[in-house]
Amino acid sequence: MDKKKKYKYYDEYGQPVDEYGRAINPRTGRTYEEENGDSLDDTSEFETITPAKQHAQHSKKKQSNGYQNASYGRGDADNGGWNGKKGKKKKRHRKSLLKKLIVVLVLIFALAAADVYYLLTLYTYDDTNASSLAANTQDGVMNIALFGVDTREDGSVEGTRSDAMMIMSIKNGSVKLVSLMRDSYVDVPGHGSTKLCHAYSYGGAQLAMQTINENFDMNITEYMTVDFAQMAAIIDAVGGVTVTLTEEEVAETNLHLEDYCNSNGIPYEPIEVAGEQKLDGVQAMTYGRIRKGNTGGDWQRTERQSVVLNEVFSKATSNPIHLLRFMHGMMPNITSSMSKKDFVYMGLRTIMHGVPSMEHIRLPIDGEWEYGTVSGMSVIKFSNEKMAAHLYDYLYKDIDPTADNS
């Protein structure tokens, strides 16, 4: 049998086809459609594939593949080119950076939490009063008594007077400090009428808080006490403070500064001249305590203390590093009735609106007090009712009683 007649049908080019005119692969004897898995059930429409058409399709396919290859070389992202690979790499790189950033943030948070926990182990906890700061927060206002004292060498409270007394009030991310004049003539429960600073020496912080509450209609249950001997370390922790001194203040500060340095065996570095000066911890501590000579008495001493404290708090809250230094300098020198939970609660309420603002006033205000002498004591007399009204307006209504007396 002639090899050319092996198949029943041939097209005009001598290529074997089936009865439908579909080209047959001579090697397999099957149509190309069958080899490609096409169904033969639907034979209502079909196209006769001749060697010429087959050649044309093959050429078109090569061109298409060539175009894809060329596009791949040019970087067609839709065809999986270099741009596509670069895009995927960029996405993977961004995901990697995001994961690293999350890890870093988690580590920072963990370190900050660990540092806060460590700080809360440094202060001295006075558990005499088991009250809670949160439970005694009224109308969103937290009031805490602050005392600056001279602790005796044996560390005892007996005989220790509070040279500085303040009420720290925290509300909506703002901090208000109210300085109470130490020579204020008040009734100390169980001890009669005397100076406000005597309350601490009679019964420590608890009696001092009770005295403030009963005389000025307050309800303070928590306190913090700082030994003035350690105040220098707190000021040095923020790099010192800048204040403006008069010649009289320089002379009086240096006088007490020399005595303090000699008594504690530390180098004496006097303040050289009046005017704006940067003071270190010991200098600033001494400056904030002078009240004799021509330095203005107790009234002006309270002002100096507020200047120093405002400088310290301002520098402490200027950035996180200064704040941590401040906290590390302050916490070991604090005795407080607040528990660790109270400190955390206070901290969260303070920073909930960002960096807290700070205000300071002194009470009683000018024009509402006068000096007097009782049993040889120089005291400050005023109306307790007016004092209580000013405190309430300032702490709860945000009304500054000194605005018309500035």
C-alpha cells in the first residue's frame, strides 16, 4: 500500500486529515485537537486546520512568547517582569520593617514598664492609712498633700517641721500647685492654735493632712514627703535650675550654703554674683529655704520654692529622658501613703492628655493676710473661710483667686 495513501483523507498540501478536515499528527495518527484534550462531542462548529494555518499559528505563538520574553526583560510588572519582582520585594521589605518596628515598640514598652515597676520599689511606703487615691478622686480631681521636711539624723518624725507645704491637684492632664504658708496660724487638732508647720512635728503627715482638711474644708487622704536634705539630688537629676537672685538673696544663700556644706563634708561652691544664675542642687535647695535678712520672710520664701519647683517640673517634663532622670532622682527620697496602684493611677491621669500643664499660686492671697505675734511667735493671720473658698474655686472651678490681685 502506498505510504501516501495511509490515511483516507488528505488536504491539498498532502497533509493527512480526518473526515472533518482536521489535521492529523502523522506521528501519532491522532488529530491535534485530540492531543490537546479538546472534546469531539460538539462538532457543530469546527475550523479546518491546514499546515499553512498551523504554521501561521505556530509563528504567532513564537512571536507572542518573544514579546513576553522581551517584556520580561523590560520589566513589565503584569507579565512578572523585573518591576513585578521589585514590587514584591518592596512589599516584603515593608512588611519586614513593620514587623521590626512592632518588635522595637514592644521592647520599648516592656523596658518602660519594667523601669516604672523598678521606680515603684524605691520609695518608702507608709501604710498607716489604707485609703485609695482613686476612691478619693472627686469630680475628676485628685488632691495630694506635699511636704518638704528636715528629717532628723536618726530619721524620726518627732520634732520634724514641714518647711514647705503644698497641695498638688491633678485634673484633665493639668497640675496645680498651691503653696500654703508655713507660718499660717491655724488650729492643730489636739494641740490648739499654732503655726501650720508645727502639725507635722506633732503628728507627722497624717496630722498635717488632718489640719489642712479641718481648717480649709478639704478631704485629702494621700501625701508625699520629701526630705530637703535629698532635694539637691532631685534638682541635680534634671541638670540644675536657672533663677534670678538679688544681692540680698545671694548673701543669705551663701551664708547657709557654707554651713550646710561644712556640716555635710561637701565642697563649698558659693554663688558668685546676683542676677540670672544656674544653680546646682545644693545651691538651689538652700536658695529655696532662706527667709531671714532682707529676703522677704516666709512670704518670699514660698515664692522662691515655687520658682525652683516650677523649673524642676518644667525641665523634667521637657522630654522622656529628663523625666526618667527626675523620677530616678526623686523616688528614692519620697515617703508616701500612696500604694503602687495609686502611683500608676496618678501617672495615667496626669499624662492622659499629653504633657501636663502646670500652674502655681500661693494662699492666702495678698491683701487677705497680716503678720501677728502670738506667745512670742511671728504668725500669719487670715480668714479660714476665705481660704477654703479660694481653694475650692481654684481646684474645682478653675477660678484663679490671684487673677485680680496680680
